[in-house]
Amino acid sequence: MFTPSSNFVEGVDFAFELIFGISLFFLVGITSVMIYFTVKYSRKKHPNAVQIPNNNALEITWTAIPLVIVLIMFYYGYMAFLPMRTPPKDAMIVKTIGRMWAWDFEYANGKHAQELIVPINKPTKLEMTSKDVIHGMFIPAFRLKEDVIPGTQTFIWFIPKDTGSYELFCSAYCGLAHSSMATKVKVLSQTDFDTWLAKEPEVKIGASEGLEVIKRNACTTCHSLDGSRLVGPSFKKLFDTKRIVITNEKEKEVTANEEYINTSILNPNADIVKTYNKGIMQSYDGTLSKNDIKNIIEYLKSIK
């Protein structure tokens, strides 16, 4: 038996199938009538044109019927849409940030995750904003899509109906690595979710942990690990090297030490490496912890 993945699946699917069915019916019907008239009233059979008088009943009929059909489609579409804009007051709030090119989910206890972890059969509301450009929160299995806009807050909400893992994409073209801005929605039992939420992350300092932080935050979409040029400077042989940066529109030479890397993560537009563009990278202050930054530095030290 089919189990809908969220509380919106059945309403959205019915509206889609209704509109699709009506559209298909008229596509086939109108095309068939056009072909029939083309053959029946061809110039070869009727060389002399004939003026057909007005038929008020026919005019009213083919105006009224489409009007009724459109209103029916609007009704079922609106009935599927309206619940999406009325979240329950007891919904679990997850603060969601979109950035080029990754998602960050923050829970009420301050825990962060790059995957959306939610409990089954509990309303969940994502309060969303963007750090840079317009992104699109798109969870196909839940039949949900909403713009994520810088400088303002949008939202979606849902009730997961089945445990499992579901795709989550960015539906708005947001730049070079748009296609890699994908993650998962993981629906757990309430017990498993409570265990996950309460579990403190194990704090480790080291190069391997730093690489995990880099991958988890999609840093490699802008910074290569092999020396090739991307949106930002490569991480290869970065640490403790000299580089020319633009600071307050003036050039200066700096050393890529721990202080420089820390500043570049928390205030990335303070010193822009020459030949690269300002304003692309946004601050990771509040997204990366001090231990995360330490791990990144340890990893950069290891790939000199």
C-alpha cells in the first residue's frame, strides 16, 4: 500500500493529476477536431468560402464550460496550497540558511546539521533565509518548493509520514556550483530523533576532521584541493605562503597563517586575494565553530 511521504502529497498529486488529465483531454480533443476540420473543409472540397452566421448558444457554451473547468482546477489547486501556508503553532522550528553552495540547519538547542533530520509524524517548520543569492528549497518527495531569499524570511512546513531518506535540492540557479547544492532529508522515529538531537558532537582536532568540515560545508565547490583555479584560491600549498591581497582598495602582502585563515573564514571580504572577486564568499560566523576552524587550519597545514 502506498504511504505518502508527507501530509501534502495526496492533495498536490490529486490537483496535478486533475489538471494534467483535463489538459491531455483537450489537447487530444482539440487536435482531433482541427485535423477533422482541415480534411472536411479543405479548399479542394469547398473552393468557395461560405459565411457562417453567429450562434449565440455556441458562443455561450464554449465560454461557460472552460470557465467552469478553470474554476474547478483553481479550487483543487488552492485547496492543496492553502494548508502549506498555515503551519500549526506546535511545529518544530528549524532555522535554515542557504549559501553558495550548501544548506545549514539549526535546531532549537543550537545543534547544526548539513542534512535535515526530522522526526516522523511531527510538524516541522523551516524558517529560511539566504546569506548571498536567491536559492530554492525543493523536497520533491514532500511536494514542497519555496524560494530562499537574502534579507528576508520565508518558510515551509510539513509532517513526515514515513521514515527514510529523501532528496533535497536547490531549485534556483544560484551560480557555478548550483548543481552540487544537494543534501538529504532524513526522517527518523521520535526515539531515534531525540537521541540524535541530544547527542553532543565528538570534539576532535586534526587534519582528517578538517577535511570532513570542508566537505560538509561544500568548501571544495569554490576552493580546489589540487591547485586548480576555481571561484576562490586553491587550498593546496596555501598555509604559510605569501600572497598579494586587496585591503581597502590597496595591495599588500600577507602570510597565510592561522590568523589570516581565521579572518578569511569569519570576514572573507576583509582581504581579497588579487585577481579574485569580492563579495562571493559570505561569512561563516555562526556556522563554523572554533573547533571547526581549528580543524580546517590543521588540514591546510597538512597539504603544503
